[in-house]
Amino acid sequence: MTAQSQSALNKLNKEALSYMPAHADPNAIKEILQNYTVDPAWQRDLYQYLHAHPELSMQEKNTHARILKELERFDCRVIAPIGGYGIVAVFHNGEPTHGSAGPTVLFRADFDGLPVTETTGAPYASTDTATRDDGTVTGLMHACGHDMHVTALLGLCDIMDNNREHWSGTFVALFQPGEEIGRGATAMITDRLTDRIPRPDICLGQHVMPGRAGQVQTKPGPQFAACDSIRIRIPGRGAHGSMPHAAVDPTYTVAHIILRLQGIVGREVAPKDFAVVSVGQVNAGMTNNIIPDHAELVVNCRFYNDTVKHKVYEAIQRVVIAECEASGIKEEPYFEYFAHGELLDNDRGAFMTVRSTFDEVFGPDSVDSEPSTVSEDFPNIPLAFGVPYVFWLIGSTPRTVWDKAVAEDRVITDVPVNHMPTFLPEYEPTVYAATNAAAAAVLTYLAHPLDRQP
């Protein structure tokens, strides 16, 4: 996104928020949540089923069916499928005044799993497998917490459906496939999402992460990094392995490129700025005694602002082109940018509004989050509507484990993180925080404020 388009979006965000009715009293929201409890047996059974039966991105047929079945419990309009296996449930409430009963709030949860073989030892651990396109078999696991996201959002649907006397407006529950491969949000948008559902005034979302279980972690501005992958094809000239003098060896060139790429962040990016340049794949040749005629590497990059991003991309191209020239390669290298992820950049005003509710509802467990270098496709949805958003983190690590690791400076080695085969949120505090944080944020905009009491 250009600086000009970001400025225009910020202006649009402020205008959208300015038209929204007064926000609800955080203490009133706290009372609503204290006086209503989602059926714990239903929610636990749902979570354990989802955890035991993950499905790969854009292949979530059974998860899609289970979500549709659960939505039959509620008085809502279901729109599905959208973008493959995407689902939207729309809850309207209240008599329209001046064309609307209140604002429209969208909350999103993703639901795809990962090709990881689970080793948590949980009694409900996944033993499911899938066959990849190349014929190999992989274990399947909800190693990123998407099962918890769906459980919390369905719990939120239950809260909204059974507490209609406390709110008015439109609540939109969006269940998204394919987040892990960065395609799900775009697929739903391409399938006319913005034309098929009510336009939200604000979008909300959350993600379980390592951290003290039950803590709700928020911050304004960048929360998750923007990302791109770059596929770089290095041309060369092949020859028999016994005659390197007759070749222009692309593997030698790639080796130099990899070394030089590591210097870009350390020597060209200011210490106050953030950037990641990681080489994820290197491919060259098919046999032991032939120097290949080309090589390929795939680089993954992450940033918190466009200025640094453009500087790093210019440096990557400069290094690659220079190393090719130094090796005597006449043909131009090829660059392909893919797997783009937008910067997840929380609107400051919306953050302050939601954070005040979190502080009241969760007390000392409402804490500041740190920016993370991971990426998400959630921002594509509010960007498609041109509305502000807030996205926060839910701690999921048993507190004794987390506190001990912090005290001993062993968080990296002792705390399982998302995508590891040992990652398993502590259920009770995590599901409580995720469900109630979702409800608290939505009710911040939809619960009756003092000047809108029925």
C-alpha cells in the first residue's frame, strides 16, 4: 500500500468511526459477561472435535460442515459458501432508526490446520493424515490455534444470540478458510464478500499465541509484520561435473548471494527499524555429476513499514544482479514476488476504545502486547471494506511454564510456539479469555450505551 492510499484509508477510518453511536459503558459490558456463561460442555466438546480433526488450507470440507451445523443453534442468516469453504453468519437485532438499529461489527476467525504430526500427548490429539500432491503422507494438526479461534467465535455467537436485550445493530461472524497459505481472505473477497454481507463499521479478530494463559494482549499500530516471498532464478551454463571451467556455475553464484543477503539487514537497515530477510529454499541440479544450468532460491521478507521494505527490496535486487555480473552471467536473473501479507496495523482510536473495555473486563490480565514478526491475512478483509480494525493476542501457555521460562531466560527453548508439534493452548483460561475478549470487543460497539437504552 502506498503512503497516499494509507493516508486516505486513515481519513476514511476516522470518518467511519465518527458516525458510530456512543460506545457502551465497559462496566455494563463486564456485568453482561459475568451474568451469562456459555455452556462449557458444549464448548469443550466442540473444541476437542475441531482439534482432533484438522484439515489443510482450502480443503476444510468437514470443518465447514461442522460450523454450519453449530450455527443452526442460533437465530441468524447464514451465507455460505464464500471463497471455497468460507462462512458468514449475520445477526440483526433491534428496530431500525434512520435506516439502522446500530452499527455493524464483524468478527473473524480462521479454521484451517497444518501439515504437522502432533506430539502433544493430549487425549484429543489429532491422528488424522493427508496425502500431499506429491504422494507423500503427512500428519495433520491444529498447531496454530485456529480450533480455539472457531470455538471462541461460536461462543461469541452464543453470547450475542442469548443476550439480545443488551445490544442492537448487526453482528457479523466470519469464518475464514485458508489463512495458513495466505489465500483464504482473498478468496472470500474475490467471491464478492463485500457485496454479499452487510458492510461493517469495524472489523475485529484475535490470535492465540505463547504468553501467560488467559492474558489479553493489545497494542496500537503494527501488531504483525507485512511479508512477501521472492522467488529468484539465477541463470547459468551447465556442463559435466568434471569440467567446471566450461560452465558458468549458478550454485557458486547463489552461495555468494546468500552470504551477501545476510548483510542487508545488518548493514543497510537502521538499528531502530525492523526487517527480516531469510532464505527458505535453495534448489539446483538433479544429479551428482552435472553442473546445472540454473539455480533458484526463495527469500522471505518481513517489515513494519513500506519505506524499509522498498529499501530492502532494492538492495536484494542490487546484490543478485551484481553477483550474477561478477560470475560472468549474461542473462538477467528473474524475480517473482508472491505470498504477500499486508501489515497488520491496528487503528489507534479503535484500539483505545476496545482497550478500555478489556481493562475493565480482564483487570490485570489486560496487558500490552509486543509486535510480532509473524504475518496474517486478516487485514485484507477490513481493507476490502475500507474500515478500521483491531486485532489482539490471547496468551495460551500455562502460567507456571511461562513464568519459569521467563525467570530462567529460556522462553525460546522451553515454551512451545505456534506451528510446533507440541503447541497446545491451556484450555480453560485460553477459551475463557478468547470468548470473553471477543464478546467484550463486539459489545463495546453494539451494547446499549447510556444514551441509547431501550
